[in-house]
Amino acid sequence: MVGGDDFMAVPTYMLLNGSERDQELAREILRLTRELRVVLGQFAMYRSLTSDREFGEACDNSSAVDVLRVLVGALLRTIVVSITAIFDTDPQTSNIKKIIKQAIDKRGLEFLGKMHASKGNTPAFERSLGRLTDYRRRLNKGELHQTIARLMHVRNTVVAHFDANPMAAPGGRRAVVSDVRNAVAAATIIVGEANVLILGRAVAFPPLRELLREEAGGLKSTLMRGLHSEAPDRRSAALPSGEPADAITGPVAHEMADGGVAPRPANALA
């Protein structure tokens, strides 16, 4: 199990015995792992900012609420672009479909099988091969395929205006966030298994995600301090005329998502 910068190195066995194709495949999965780490950090930040009711109420009562809403929309737009890039099919990019295809074809498996056998890791090799083969099928048809297709549609048709009007996306913001959550979960599993199959080692994603959540929480706490320190007269100016400065009058207090059918967002930014 590896984490941090240690998992960014091509295995010695591959450098000594692998072909240029094998080594390029290793570099591809390393690039994809870096990209996924960025997406995980972005998504941790988005969830931190949109799932805390106290933070939402502070935003509602702040003159900066509109700016914060645009910033959160822009963050979600960036996540959509980033996660769809990981699932893209452009052969010139490092993407999941290309890496799975190259790893489990006859040439790729022959070398990777030898590499794992040299370390006595054949059972791990076979488990990861089985999971990647399964996810390759899921990417071609089924719910995961549809999830990625919807996100691709959002990226290609809505994302240019997403920070200003995320509800223009099919199903609205909440549908997009649900698809992003599922796509991120699938990408984490696939990239994790590809690291095992291609590099012969596991990436410690759970502690990484915990670290990213802590970092996101730290930034949110900093923003909270800034919102709480805002001058009372500026907070009052952000509220409808006649409302006391401590009243909850924004979307947190009144807005129900999807016409009130589903639970309302945790805060005004969700």
C-alpha cells in the first residue's frame, strides 16, 4: 500500500524488463492517478461547501452570497470537465478506456503476468484483472455507461454557462452532482485496480480522501471566520428591507429543491 509521492514511480522491474509500450502504459496510469487525485480534492471541496447547513446560513446572511454561489458553480463545472476527461475516448489523452484496453490485451497481460509472478502476486493480478474486465463491460453498457454519457452531454452543451446557471443541466444541479459522485467512485475503483495490475501495488485512496476532506474543512472554516466577521451593516444590506440581521431569509430557509418533492439542499450553495 502506497500513498503520497511514492506511488508516482514506475516499478524497477518494468524499467529493467518492460518494452517501451509497457513503460508508456505505466506512465499513462501515473498521469491518470495524478488527475484523479485532483478531482478527488475538487469534489471534497465542493461537498464541504455545500453540505454544511451552518455554512449555508452564514452565506445566506452575507453580502457575498452571490459571489460564493458563482464560485461553487464554477467549482462544479471544473469537476465535470475533469471527471469526463478521465473517461474520455480521445486516443491522444490518458484515459480509463485506453488504459484498460492496453492493460488487458494479450501483449499487455503477458508482461504484467510475468511481473506479478516475479513478486509472488499472481492472486492480486488475477483479482484486479477480473475487476477491470468487469468495469470495461460497465463502461460500454449499463448504468455507468449512461452516467458518463450524461456528464459528457453536460460538458458539451451546458458547461460553458454552468457557474451562472447550473439548473440548465438536465435534471438540474442535483442530478449532475449525483452523476459526478457515481463517476468519481467508479474512477477511484478502476484507477486503483489499474495501479495494482500495471504497477503491482495498491494506492491508499481511503486515507487520501480523508486528508482531502480535512483540507477542504480547513478552507471552509477560514471562509466561515470571514463571513462571521463581516460588518453588521453589510450583512443587513444583503437582506430584504426590514429583516433583522440574524434572520434566515435566503434559500436555506425557503427553497425546496425540485419543487419540494425531494429534500432541500443542505445550504444555499447546493
